[in-house]
Amino acid sequence: MYARATAVRIDPSRIDQGIRKFNEVVPTLRPIPGYAGAALLVNRDTGEGFGVTYWDTVAHMNAAEEAGLRARQQSSEATGAEVTDVDRFDLVLVDRASDPIAPSFSRVNQLYCDLDRLEEGIAFVRDKVVPNVSKQKGYLSLLLGVNRMTGRMVVTSNWRTAADRAASEAAVASQRAETARILRADHVEVMPLEVAVVEVKQPTRTG
């Protein structure tokens, strides 16, 4: 699966307006071939956030570029949101313990990795991080996406409540540092965000 992530900044007083607009845009994306879901993550204090669309293949994602551009323009015109970045990721690891829900709460970790160490880093997250975080109270999912051209990596864990997210930090902090060491990342940016809108077609894991 692949993802297009649009970073935005909006006046915090207009966050709910932005959420309503995103909910209006999502139905227009569903008929597009390869559409696999969408999510809106926001920080109500700063007005920063991400609009994400998911696609079955990179070809489907690329074919939907025009639709993505229209959606960004419509949202910006309606809410005054500023688009600060658009990036595309190969979702190399997705673990879902339950169906996605909104509102829920994310911890988004962003870093730039050494691509020569990518497979080792993915294996560590898959074999060590996922088993650890999935045992924590309120765990919903973990997604790891990478831009294979720039080395930008995003690891997002999702939690049922903000309290669950906060309580899990002690259990994940050392593994975050180890992941960064393996990937030779100089810095990891950690962002707490609210998942205001989400729909994903990918099934929940079983067992």
C-alpha cells in the first residue's frame, strides 16, 4: 500500500471547519481506482496536521495526483489552510490490531534514514517494536512508511485515547532511540496528533 501525505497549517480556531471539509472531500475519492482509504490528523493547539490518502499501488497513487491537487485546492480555499509539504510513501509495514476509529490519537515519528540500512530498520520495527507496542493498553495500529528516494521515514502508532498514548511512551522510548541508531538517523521528530477522520479498507489482522 502507498500513501500521499499533505502537511497543512491552519488557524486553530478553524480546525473543525477543516475537518468538515475533509469529510466532504473523502466521498469524491472513493470511486477512484486503487483508493484504499484516507485520514486526517490534527494538532488542535498549533493548527498543524496531515491529510493522508492510501492507495493499493504506486501506479494508482500517481494516477490520482490530479484528484489530490483538486482536493488540496478546495480545502485551502474553503478553510484558509496552508499546504506546507506533500510527500509520498511506500507503506512497508502495517499492523492493525483493530478497526480504525476517530477520534483516536497518534504518535508520529519522522526521521531521515540511511537507505543502506533500511531493511535492517524495517526488520527491527517489525520484529521488536510491533510486538512491544501491541501489548500496550489502547494500541490500535502501527504504520511505517518510507520515501525510497529521500530516505524520509514516518512511523505512526495509533491509540484509543490520549492517555493510552502517553502511558505507552515509557515502553517505546528506548526502541525509538535504537531504531534511529540502526537507521543512522541524526534526529527523530515526534508529533502527538489527533486522528479526526479515518477510513481504511485494509482488514484488521487476526489471531
